[in-house]
Amino acid sequence: MKIRPSRSASILCALGALCFIAIWYVLLFVEMPEHQGVWLAAWEAASYFLSDANPNRFVFWATIFSIFISVTCSILFWATTYWRFTMVIVGVHTLAAIFIYDLALVVNVGMPLVMAPYCFQERVGNV
């Protein structure tokens, strides 16, 4: 069974979202304080990371936004009628990620762009 290029791009978007979710998991649930419960400590850590008291809160908010964008693009790629619009969203997201994240995260965000020529071939014909 051959997987359609738009479905492959959808899976790659989901993997990008999973990368950011893993970052939040490590931030919230690794190195827990001993005197607090797991969920209370995670809640306090998340509220600090996203609060005005943290000077780097922009990066943490950007990761949450990237999770939302990656999941949305994954859903839109699965609904194959919006593949061009979704490629544009992925391209803009990758461009913004260049200025915010390190290279590994930028590659994870931009990986669905690799499938763009195959999506065009499938929909329009040979490019």
C-alpha cells in the first residue's frame, strides 16, 4: 500500500508536534521536587515558565504555539483539499522557527516541506 504524499506530510507535522510535546514533558516532569506532588510541581513550573516573571517566556509561548500550528497542519494535510495552503503555513512556521529555535527544531518544523514536490506531482501532474 502506497502512502499518499499529503499523508506523509501529515505524519511529519505530527512528529514535529511530538518533539515540542516531549520538550514540555521534560520541563514539567523531570527533576521533580521531593516535597510536592507531581501535578502540583508541574503546574507551578508551567505557571512560572509562562508568567511575566520569566524573562524567556516568549520562547515557551512559542513552543505552545508551535504545537498548535503543527497539529493544525497535520489535520489539514490529512484533509487533502487544503494541501497548498498548509504548505504555505508550514513554510511561514519554518521561517519563524529559524529565528526562535535551534537547528534541530527548525528541521523538525520544516520537514513536511520535503513532501511539497511529491504533493504537486500527485495533484497537478509531473512538475
